[in-house]
Amino acid sequence: MFVVRPARLLPAAALFCLVAPVAASAQAPLAGLVSRVIQESTINRTQPGTTVVHEPHFLVGESLARSARQMNVELGAQLLSFPLGSSSGGFSFTTNSMTGEVSVGSETFGPAFAERAITLGKGQTNVGLAFRSTSFDSFEGVALDSGELSFIRVHNNCCPAPGQPTQPTNFEPAFERDLLESNLSLDISSRASVFFATHGVTDNFDIGVAIPIVTVDLDARVDGRILRLGSGTAATTHSFDTAGADHATFTESGSASGLGDLSLRAKYNFLRGDTTSLAAGIDLRLPTGDEDELLGTGATRTAFSFIYSGDYGRVSPHVNVGYTFSSGQSSAVANEIDVDATDHHLELVPNLSPTDIDLDFPNEFNYVAGVNVAPHPRLTVGFDVHGRTLLDVPRFELRDNVYENRGTGPTPTTSFTATREFSLLEDQGKLNLVLGVIGAKVNIAKTLLLNANVLFPLSDAGLKPKPTLVLGLDYVF
């Protein structure tokens, strides 16, 4: 039996915020990196001897298309989808109302990424730190390093046909039938150190805070290829930096570190029986992270949850069901068409403005189910399924897209089919992100726990992480 003294929650959270590093500001915003490198790949350089400035022509196609920029937004939003960890301490205490004696209330140390209904106990404080490093494998089932995130950009209707009046004629001259293919590859990783503290205000009411410090690294590569469907052998009409080149590679990398979105938590245990306990919880995520640097979502998110947990000796099942309301938008940087007009003759394109994309952060349905087992008094092992269903979000697919009147040959009478182009669906839908969690908590000294967990994907939807190790310590006093 452990006997502890009441303690107040220390102002460590405020101190931690003061000393936290800030996001790097010397680079262009990280949230627009994917959009920027794709935009840069749409600009082929004017070559000596050409009579028409062609540099901005495919950029107009990028401005009208939404798929690449919307993907940029969804990557950034889902990059922040990892759970922060449970606010429940590894130890729970009860106070005998007759004697005032404080005793341990559960034989297990509880879950790592779910809530259990029982609370810390009046006057008890739990503090801890967790660290994870995550890299990502695929997006919507497409491997990030495969180059299969492929986008087609059409040429704009820029010019009158030969011998015709000055009014532009669609698909004439023939070079207007050319297309530009951009194949994107990505390397995305993030690291987070999460400080958390929870305090038992009463025997059945806890409050807490979680403060993440986040680092994001992003590398993008675009292999561009001009599809000379109309210009044919006129290589200098559309060409990259080397005269006649129809292939070019564009890269950009960036990194940012700083404070993520702060989480304020509360839990009320309204039923505590011998084997069954029920509670209600609230988790308020504040947009304290810089969304332009992919350190925060840009949205205020309020999650309400119903919590069940059982105590059957050394076996403790638990279920969390909740709903998250979101208010706010992701970074608008991803929606910008921002290329230096002086270098790329964009002044020749009147009123260049992008078609709007969806920046709203979605509401979601949340659920967790799992079980903890204590094979030894100093060891608890567990397994959880952690799910999020994002509602009304843009979805993507690989599909064959037909581009009318852009077939090869002297006249635009046939179509061109781009196979397996990464395409934005017209209708928004649900996105199910499911993680499995397996891990252990080891009591290494008094009320100090060492936590080790592996999170692994159970679905291919959205931004899919590779298996991720999470290490942490927490201590109750």
C-alpha cells in the first residue's frame, strides 16, 4: 500500500511554455512547401529564339486545379493526428471516509493512449514526459516515395490561331494541347515531446494539461515531364532550363520546431463501483501551434467523451467514445499561387488567382477500446484500438483521367488519357484513421512508471504512419 500526502499542481506548465523553442522563421512557411514545389515544376523556361513567352502557361492550369493544393492541406492536418497520451495517471488512489487512509484503487497502471474512468484521488498530482519520433509511409494508399502521386496540368488558352484575329482560340496554336505531368515524392517525419500534468481536485474530479513540443521535417521532390502532344518536335516551345529538355527535377526541404497545440483536460468520475466505473471527459485543444509551420492545426477543438473502465483484479478493460467539434482553418499558405512574377513573367497573366480549396478543420468521431493486464504487481501490459473518423473531408483516388482534344497529331481530334492520376474526388466523405497500440508500464521506483508503447496503423486511409515507438515517464505524488 502506498501512502501519499496531498499536493497542489505546480505551475510547471507555464514555465514549460516560457522555455519552449519557437518555430523556425528564416524559411518559407512549411505548410506551403508541397504546393510551392509543384508550382515551381509547372514553369518551363523561355528559350532563345521563341516568339511567345511560355513560362506562365501551365501555372494557370495549376491555379485552376485543386488536387495538389488540397492534398497539401490534408497532409498537414493529418500530420498532427497522433494521440497525445492519456491524462489518467498510472496510479489511482481512494480515501477511506471513516479513517482518512489513502490506498491504491487499481491493480493495473491503466492505458497509455486511452482514458480510464477512475480518477487520481483528491490532492494527488501526476506529472510526466513522453517522446515519440514518427515517419510516414503512404497517403491514401499511395507510397510517399513511389513517385505515384502524379498530377497533370493543362496549358492555358493563351493565343490566337495562326492567321486569325487576336482573340485566343482554344487548342490553337497546336502547342496549347501540350500537358505537363508532375510526379511527387515525399519524405515526412515528425517528433514530439509531450509534457503532461494532472491534478485530483476531488476524489472524483481531475484537471490536467498537455504541452507538446513538435519538430516537423519535410522533403519534397517533383519529377516534371512535358507531354508534347501538340508542339511535337518544336522542343524550344516548351522546355525546361536546358534548351529542348522535356524532363526536370525540382526539390525543396524544410524543418520547423516549436510549441504545438496546448491541451486542457478535465474528467468527472460519476460512478465508481467494485468492478465498473463511468466518467465523462472534456479535452480542449487550443491553436497555440503555428499552423503555417505545421506545428498546430489552426483550429480550436473540443472533444467530449464517455469513459467506461472495469476492474477485475489484474484485468482492466476500457472503452472511450467521443465527438470532437472543430472551429477554425488550416494554414491558408497552401492555397497561395506565389511565384516571383519578375522571374517568371506572371505579369502577363491577368487576375491570376487560385480556385479555392477547403481549409476547414473537420469534426470527428473518436473511439478507443482495449484491455490492460497486470501479470506482476510492478508490470502492466495492454492493447488498444484507437480510431478517429473525420467527417466531411476531401478524399482522393488514383484514376484514369481523359483530356479531350489533346491527342497527338496535327489536329486536336483525339483525347489523351492520363493513367493513375492522383485525383481529388468531387464529393467529400469520411476518413477512418485507425491505430493499434501495444505496450507496457513498469513500476521502477515508488510511484514512478516507465512507459513503452508501439503505435502501428490498422488502416491505409489518409496519411499512414510507420510503426512508432513512444517512450515516457510519469510520476504521482
